[in-house]
Amino acid sequence: MKRISIALCALLAAATAGSGAAQAATATGTFNVTITITSECTVANPTDMAFGSHGLLSALVNQTSTFQVTCTNTTPYTIGLNTGLNASGSQRRMLGGVTNTEFVNYNLYTDAGRTTAWGNASGSWVSATGNGSAQSYTVYGQVPAQATPSPGANYQDTVTITVTY
């Protein structure tokens, strides 16, 4: 009898446990995660081109400037440099002097030998393809020998970098 009552108790406990507990149910769904990558380029960290202090401009004065271009991977682009704020035709000029009416001529180049002028038109710009990372560029500047304008004042110009993609 003892055996039957223990077995009966175990059977009743199992039956009550199953009947009192709710059955768990689940439902599922899905959603998409998307992003659209568009072509984009940025220009960063341009450094000023400072030719320093000089007396007579009787010899070439060279200097450089750098900047970075970052374009999305596989994006073709061109980099152009305009002629600045004080150009006369295609001649770049820094404005200054005591009366702020005098100029110092200068040129910008794509190469260290200063043989290829860097402009903002086909044939004078730099072409490349983006890789998703910053790509560095050097601008090679030169002040040619010329008649020296008035001393005692800074001469300056502003050049715009244009990236077309």
C-alpha cells in the first residue's frame, strides 16, 4: 500500500504541474537593415604656403603646401586650383604693399620640378580615384625673379581648392 500511495502522489503531482502551467508560444518577424553609399569627397587640412621674408626678388623662391582629399572608394575625381583673388589673366598674384596696390607674381605646380602648372581646367588639374581614405597632395609654389615691390608690408592671396567628382 505504501508503494501505491507514493506512486499515486508522484502521478498526481505531475498531472497538476502540467495542467496549471501555461504553454509558452513565440512569434517571429524580420526587418531589413540598409544603407545607401553615395559618392562624396572632402578636402581637409590645407596648409598655408608661406614664402618667408625676402629683400630683392632676384632669384626663384620655392615653397610647398599640402592638403588631403578623401573620396568614397572607386569615386573618380579631379582637383583644381583657381588663380586666386588677385590674378591678372592666368597670372597668380599676391596683393600688398604700403598702399595695398602692389603685387608679387607667383605660380603653383603639380610637380617638384615645377614644370606642370596646377590650374582649374582640363589638362591642368590632378585626377585620381578615391579609396575611402585620405589621400595627400602637395602643391609646389614658386615666386619667380621679378621687380621687387615696396618693402614693409605683407603680400597675400587666397587660392580655392575645387574637387569635382
